[in-house]
Amino acid sequence: MSDPEPPDRGDADPALRALLAGASESDQGYLRAVAALCGARLLLPIVPVCADGTDTGAAEQMRTVLLSTSGGRSAIPAFTGVDTFSAWKPDARPLLCRLDEVAATAVEAGAAAVLVDFQGPAGLVIEASLFTELAAGRRLVALDDGGWAWLSAAPPAP
């Protein structure tokens, strides 16, 4: 009998963080980081909101955080560890999820990007053209010949 996995304490995977740090070095580095994120646990920040849409008073529901630029573009933040999550917005609550779930949230919110660890130590921006595929349940995988492909589950048999 094997030992059960230890509880998730929210620590970032050091290998994943290393891939994020190398993502800006080349297109291949970027794709390796996105492929690694496809199998990683991420933290999606959610905040309580009141019926009037504010975040003060007695909260009635939870809402995903949506960041906006002065130019009107919006993005969904996600984090690889509780350290970067808490440093950014300590009053937010972490929702454990996978990249495809973060991407689906971004599609639903009409976001232009997903920002992973955007305040460091090494951030990554995933644009809509890529996260739309992820939201559809596809995973980016490396091929033996050095290329890349989308992997998706086969539809259930009738």
C-alpha cells in the first residue's frame, strides 16, 4: 500500500517556476511553459461581492478577479503558488484549478489574456488565441520531432 499524497500546502512547483523563468528566452521555452501549466495546479483568485457589486459589506457570492488596463483590455490572473498569490492580494481566496478551467473562466469573462504569476518571480501571458484552445479542454503537448500539437480526449463512445 502506498502512502497517500501529502496535502496541498499551496507551494509552487520549482520545476514549473523554472520553466516560467525560461519562457521569455524563445518560442520553444514559452510553449514548454504553457505545456507544463496544462498539468499544473493553479490558484485562481476569487473575492466576495455584495448584491450591489461592491466588495464591502456582507458578501452574498464570490467573483473571479478580472484585471483591466487603462486601454480597456482585461485579464484573468492565476498563480502557481500561495506565495505569489498572497503577496499580490492577501484578502482574495484561492480556488484550486487547472489551466483549462482558468482558460474557460477567461473566455466566459471576455478577457484578452491569462496572466500567470504576473508580479513575479517569472510571469507568463497567455493570449486569447491560445487559451481558447485550452478552454475547449485541449492540452498543448510536445512531439518527438520537436513540434507541438493539441491533445484532446476522444469523445465518449455511443
